[in-house]
Amino acid sequence: MLAVLLAEAASANPKRLPMPSDPVQVAEEEPPAPARLPRQFFPEQKVQPLTPDIEQALIPKDSFKECDVCPEMVVVPKGAFMMGTPADEPDRFKGEDPIHRVTLARPFAVGRFTISFDEWDACLVDGGCGKIKGDDKGFGRGRMPAQGISFEAAKLYLAWLSKKVGRTYRLPSESEREYFTRAGTITPFWFGATISGQDASYKASIPYGDGPRGADSKGPAVVDSYAPNPFGLYQVHGNVFEWTEDCFNKRYSEDTPADGSPWLEGDCNKRMLRGGTWDWMANMVRAGYRENATIGAHHSFRVVRTLNVRP
């Protein structure tokens, strides 16, 4: 059985029953039920996928792991957002427009962290990932983000993980990536209109807008560094670029999917990257910034799992 960690607050405040001698009867409102706190479903066995009942009962901010070496997944809510950047956003680039509405009709699960070398190495030990070691670039492995991973190598990890737990894991679409980066915000960064070295790993010596100047990051940070965004996800800005499923298109068009699915037209020898990296300037770690790379290039990635939950 899955180990369930639950911190739940409940209060009992029963109404006083009216008595015959009461001169006036006043209707009392039923107090609202307290919101359920997020639950964590972690395996008690090496491999333990969610049961259908548990999966259908998941709500936003619940989290789970489906094996002892699997990535921790966080449920993000369904919703709609305006994808792209407005013309007055400082240092925006061509290709981040036109702004368009994207609607994600169901909640889905996202890796709380970028895949770490610990998780990548678990795949290698288990005979997966094509014996591709990746490249830590001298920064170390462990909880550091797995780097030196091509698009195709990331797909090998996803195939291994999906087979291991009997559930389908995948890369996010570009629109999903922007959606869970913004986490309900409309500013260039989920934490506001500007950025500092306290917020993310990036080249902070070059300020963004009216923001402060700081010290450049000396390298990537471990995956659980800095504060998580409102959805509970870490380092969605900066640190390392992450692959998405989408093929390269210079800018959005009438063919851009508006339902959160990946855009699989265009130049599919290149795929879209999101997030920015530790040695790039702030304008390239914004929520709406788009980058691309050939499928053989070496970057990092975060995983997504579609959920069988009520819309």
C-alpha cells in the first residue's frame, strides 16, 4: 500500500439546537469545510504505481512517486492562460508573439524538479538510457541537474520510466512548460517583474529592467535550490535549459495548438527549449522566452505525466 503523508486540519463547531423557549429563531450558516491539505503518495515497495482510485482523487499540489527511484511528481491545476509576451515586456524577442489563449482542460502532473543525475543514474543501473552517461561538465552528479542529455536520450529515460511503473511519462509541451512556469502569474517571472540572484541561477551581473545587479552564478545549482513557484515546482527559471516536445517554429501562428498539446509541425530536427541557463542573462530566463536546439544537442529535462482525473 502506498504510504500517505497527510497534514490535515479539522474543526468541529456544532450548531446549538434551538429550544422551544427561544423567542427568535435565527438561521446559522454552516461553516465552510476546511480545504484539504496536499497529500503525498510515496511507495512502500520499489515499484508502486498509483491505483485508479487514488489517481482519480488527486487534486492540485498533491504529489507522488511511483517507484523508489522515480521523480517526485506534483499535480498542477487545469486552467487557461495567455501564452506569449506583451510588446512592452522589457527585452522580449521576436517569436514570443502573438499572444494567444491556451486552455488546459485537465490537471496533470509535473516533475517537482529537473531530472537529477541521481535519477538518471538509476536508469543506467537498471539497464536503461542507452548507457548514455550524460555530462556533468565538472559540476558533479548526485542532486545536480542531469546535463549532456540529448532530446533522444531524454526519450530513452521516459521509455524506461514508463515501462518500469506501467504508466506513461513524457516531456511537457511548450505551452504546458510556460503554463506551469507562470503558475497563474502574468509577469516576466513568476516572482514578479524583475529578478535577482536570490531568485534563480543566472548571469545576475546584467540587471533586468529596474532590477538589481548581482553576482553571476558560477555554475548550475542542485535541483531543489531557490524557492518553488506557486505550483510547488523548483527552478523553472534559469539553471539549465529543459527540452519540450515541440518542433521548432519561429513564432506562433494560427496552427499553434491552443489545448496544451505539443506543436509537431515545423522543423522537427530541432525542438523547443525553455527555462534558460545559469550562464545566460535574465532576459533569457523569462517565462515567455523561447529557445531551440537540434535534437542531438545536450541539455536537461523535466517529466510530465497525464492523469486520469476528472476535468
